[in-house]
Amino acid sequence: MILQLNNIYRAQRQQLKAAQEEGQLIPSFNLLLTDGVTKITTGTIPPGNPIVLVLFSPECPYCRAEIDSIVGQIRKLADIRFYFVTPCPISEVQEFSRQHHLDKHPNIIVGMDYDNFLLRFSGTKVIPYTAVYDGNRRLKDAIFGQTNDRKIKEIAYR
């Protein structure tokens, strides 16, 4: 079991090094927000509080569990800006956002990555993929697979 976990961890670190290096600026890509009209570019996210990009699929049970963990502790995470990103159709994104009441939280943005940039950029074969950036928009760490609110907060503030 320990050997298996070590191999998984090593593979995750190699995957991260191939896709991104710690300290890199947040990538710039476009998102269509849940209103179906508004577009934003991640490269224009201002510095300040930590930023977390979560690549997810509305149908993925691990993604839903991670997002539920974050939303369940959102008061403790209020100073972190979350961007839940998916290449899935906007109708699915809208329904997912409604089901999880994501629009109630001012520090959560949900959007469709209509160019499928983040999946290609990250090089991940696993979702959810969670990238944690500091207040200067520099990568601190990336997590391949499901994580939780405690781990995100630990990375954001180390």
C-alpha cells in the first residue's frame, strides 16, 4: 500500500513538472460564465487573495465530493477565490451550479472552458485537477485527483 501511494505521488509530481512549474503565473484562458453571456479571462484576475482553479466534470462523483467539501467549509475559505472550470456544455454547467447553489458564494466563479485550455495545459489525465495559486497569482501546487478543503487551505497558506 505504501509503495503504491509513493508511486502515485511520484507520478503526480512528474505530471505537474511536465505541465507547470511551481511559481509560474496563472495561465490566461477564457471562461463563459453561467449566465451564458459573460466571458472572463483568467489572466486578468487581479492579485490579492489566493486563487484555486478546479477542473471538474458535473458528472464526476469525485469532483462533486471535492466541490461539496469546499462549499461545506466556504466560510473558512472565504478569503480564497475559487474558479470551478469545465469544458462541458454550458447547460450542464448551469444545472450543476444551480444544484450546488454555487452562485450564493461571492468567492466562487463557475465557468465553461470552451477552448478546453485547462485540460490541455495541465496535462492531467485525472479529474478533478486542482491548482492552487498564491496572492501574486503564482502556482504553489497542483493536486491530481480528489482533495478537500483542508488540503487546499494548507497549500494556499504555506
